[in-house]
Amino acid sequence: MIVHPRDANTVLVAGMGHAFGPNAERGIFRTTDGGKTWRKVLYVDDKTGGIDVEFDPNNANIVFAAMYQVRRMPWTFESGGPGSGLYRSSDGGVTWSHIEGHGLPEGPIGRITVSVSAADSSRVYAMIEAEKGGLFRSDDGGATWELINDDQKYRQRAWYFSHIFADPKNADAVYALNTGMFRSTDAGKTFTLLPAPQPSRPLDRPHQSAAPHQWKRWRRDHQHRWRQDLEHAEQPTHRAVLSRGHGQSFPVLRLWRAAGQFLGGHRQLERHWRHHHAQLVRSGRRRKRLPRPRPSQRSDSLRGRSGRDALR
């Protein structure tokens, strides 16, 4: 979602719709009355949604939008197709032109993310998921494009996380966000991984967190502390531990992010503490019986399903 820099009532939204099937709730939507009414201004088909939309910071009449054909299924997903593409508007998002060729890759195309430099509006960056994809750069406001960097690491698993951000003060500086945060100072030719060190004493600070994939995740709310440890980066097995802040802690569950579920207790649903399990793909089932909690421990609950982690 982007808000017009000089008119707060004008807003553009890139809408993906629901990912599990064809639907009309996809496209680029625009409001001029602060969200009371909306008009769909860019629509490809019921399989393709809007994944990114970006104003030219110096001229809000110029807008870029990325459309993404994707379908999610419980067991897999389809990323990319003929519906994906990059679009440009010169009237604030009312009408759109499809940008094809002129240096952009041929299809099938997947996810696209785009950013316009505030330091130089003619400089536009686009990270494109495609067989011959990568970071593309335009130096003429999107009329022509050049592949600047095709390193896979900056667009891996693009369907989950792929973003590009132009530095607002330096047209040659650009940030690529993927499994790490990367910075380029030569207009995208090379990137450097920005460090994200783990705090040495994370529990000494409230609401402290570190990167989720390589390190531990921590959270503290007064006397209620959660700790989630990533034991193996290659096989993402987790262990959740609850501390009540009274010098006592007990392991709640070992779970596999790959595919599974677990249920936690609730003070009004005491019986739910009895059975917990996680399903590990191709490795059978693991169960662990937990002791019935004391009354002082029944105020906390855990829930998770469909391969996700959840702590509450």
C-alpha cells in the first residue's frame, strides 16, 4: 500500500486476493476518498494479483506496479506465469501500460519487486524472478532495462521474500532483501551482506530479537519469557521453552517446522494438555506426553498447525 505524498486521501493498494484459487479480488486498487470507496485500476486475470506498487518519489503521477501470477495449494504452489509483469502509469495510477521487452526477461516470469530512486527519478530498479532473471536497472525511467546482477542469492525463494529498495539519497545505492539484507553502492553490480549480530545478552533487553534462520529468537514481556531455539539450520527443528519468571522453566514441545501441528493448554481446557504431536515428513510421528500443569501454570497456551510455528 502506498499513500500519495501530497494527498493523503489518494491511496494505491497491490492486492493478491486469496492465494488458494482463482478470484477477482486481485489487482491494483485505488481510492481518492481516504478508503471509503475503491476502484480496481489494474487487473490481469483471476490468477494474477498485485504484488508491488511504487510511486516515483519526485513525481506521484508516475507509478510502477508488479503483477504476480501465483497459486498456493496445501501441498505445493505454482509461482509465475503469463500473467506476471511490470506496469507503468503516468496519471497517478488511473491507467496503465504493460512494460515488455526493452531488456526485460522473457517469460515465464514470477515475482517482481520495483523501486524508484528519490535521488534520481530516471533510476529504477526491479528484481525479477525468471529463468534469466535477476536485478534489472533502468536509467531512463523504465523505458529500457539492463540486467545488472543475475546472482541467484538475491532472488532465491522469491515467492516468499524478495524486495528491492533504492536509497533515497544516492542513486547508486540499493538494498536487496532476501535471506539476508544486502547493500550495493555501485548501482547493483555487486552487493555486500550487512551484518546482523545476535545480542550477547538478549534477555537483558525487552522485546529483543535476532535473525530467525541462523540464530535464536527471544522475547520478554515483564516476567513472561519465551525462548525459541533453532537447533539445526539445515533441518529446522525447534524447541519451545516457557519460563514463568520464578526460576522455574519446563520444555513445552519439540516440533518440526517442516509439517506438523501442536496444541497447548488453556486454563479452561485442561484436557488439551494431554496430547501433543508433530508430524515429520518421511519420518513417522513423534509424540510427547506432558504432565498436567499446576493451576499457576495454566494461563499460557500454544498453538500451531500447517507447518508454522506459533507462540502465544
